Amino acid sequence: MSEIRYMQLALNLATATKGQTGLNPCVGAVLVKNNKIIGFGSHIEYGNDHAEVAAINSAGNNTKDSILYVTLEPCCHFGKTPPCTKLIIEKKIKRVVVSLLDPNPLVNGKGIKELKDAGIDVVIGMLEKEARNLNTMLFHFFKTQTPYITLKAGMSLDGKLATYKKHSKWITNYNSRLDAHNYRSSHAAILVGINTIIADNPSLTTRLPQSSSPICIILDSKLRTPLNAKVFQQKERPVIIVTTNQASTTTIRKFQENNTQIIQMEDSNIDLKKLLPILAKNKIISILVEGGSKIHTSFIEAKLFNELVLYISPMLIGGKNAYPLFAGKGFFSIEKSLNLEFSLVTTINDNIKIVAIPQKGI
């Protein structure tokens, strides 16, 4: 079995944990000795053993002179768990093959240096692109100190999210809606506007088995969210309401008594550029924006998104008062418009799924 296949196995182990690891990256590890796999593991969830530790523990006392294949640089600091580098050195592993450096400033190169200083042979860069894609959201978070933003919408062929009567159930088919729940489970939070809460009263939960529901964020400038809204029914799931100086102190207190976190902006409007760093300080790595039209428009106009996921139905709704994906004034010229590139185009039964990203990034 080639070295690349060992690393591919490590990547497969890491991929299986996507959406479970919280503030930690998805990482897989495989331990090999005499061309045989003697241990393997992944970081299953935040606070649990790291992948390297799981792989070493599964190998028992047979680790001396083995080779460790791991998708991310081993940590060298105390966090929820002890540093992995210390254990690797103690277990006399002779070689460590790493896909890429950890972007976390607490690690970033320090783990590699510690291993090399201990006389361990270290190789960096095997399947780097694949390992980077696995943790795109986390890497963006560390680089920009803002959450990774995915806009998601189901719409008609003529770009409508709902009729002029706000009717939207259901534009897309069942399998498209089920596929969309993968995005809920892989993001730290889901964000909607107050109009969506009032019109649809959604639960905003993940309906996939073994998946926890993301944090719920509601943009509500005047604090009109009903206290009996369905989003509050899942007690273990945090709810954050972002409001403005238009919200009364009395109303804010009522929500706080209901264990709801209130973020009150200083202005009369919610400025997304100011909000995203605040949410990052709340350790929210990624946000799935589910709209509706006004919210999507705000993110698109501000160019504050990293990925656009669309489910398109072969249906025409029409009407100038129907709710489009992107409204507002729009861009004033073709030269100034926002150009995207497709990273995925596929079909889900009779629906089309498109994933697009900004050409120059954001």
C-alpha cells in the first residue's frame, strides 16, 4: 500500500466527522509499521481525543519506529486535551507525514519544529489540497476572524423564493430539502431574518440522524420575534437574536430571562460588516444563511459570503411583487456586478443544484 493511500485513508476518517468537531478541525490519522496498518483514528468531536492520540491508543505498545500519517499538523499546546507532539515523541514514532500546517496561531509550525527537534523525520504537503478543502471554514475563520458564510436558497426557475403572497411550500422537491440539511449539520449556526420567523415560524433544526442542530441566529432590528416561536422549543440549542437601538430594554430583558442571547448593535440598522466579527468572538466559525430575500440581498450587496448554494425547481412563479433571491437596487453596471464561478452543478431528481463561489474570493 502506497503512502498516498495511507494518507487518503486518514482523509476519509477525517471526512466522516465533518460537522461534529466544533472549534477544532476535522483530522484523521493512520499509524503504519512494516507496511501494515497498526492503528487509526479521527477527532470525533470537540473535547475528545485528537486523531493522533486515537490512532496511537489503538496501536497499543507497538508504536516504536512506526510512521504516522495525519491530515493536519499535530498540536503542541494544552487545550481541552494534552499536546499530541509529546505523545508522538514518547511513543518513539520515527516519521510523521503531515498534509498541511495548522492555521491556528497556537500551533502553526510549532508542532512540526518540536517533532524535528526531537529527531523525528517530518514530511509536509501530502494531499495538501484535499486536507485544506476539508477544513475550509475553519481556515477562513482563523485567517479573517470572521465566520465562513454560505448562502442557501430554494427557488423557482425565474429566481423567486416565494410568491407575492409569501407562499413558498414547497418550491423544491423533498430530496433537495433533505440535501440542504447536510449544510445545516456542517455549519455552526443558521441565520434568518425576522420576516422568515413571522411568515413561516420554522424550527431551523437538522433532521439528519446523529446530527445536532446549529445555533440559531435571528436578525430582528425591532425585536418582534414571538416568545413562543418554534426556534425556542429545542432548549439545548442556543438562540441568538441580533437587534438594534430600536429595541426596548424591557423586551430585551424578557428574552434574556428566556435564556436567549441578545446582541444589540449601537445603530438603528444591523451592519453585517460590524456583526460578523462579533459573532466570531462568540466562537461561531460558520453560518448558513437561509434568507429570505432581504437577508440574501444584504449579504450579496455587501459581498459578505463565501459560497452560494441554490436548489432550482422547474417552476415559474412570476410577478414583480414576488420575492426574488437578489433584490435591492442591484449593481449599476455589468462591469461592477458580482461574478461567480460554479464549483458544482448537478441534478436532484427534477431540481438543479448549483454551488457557486465568488471568482476573486471575499
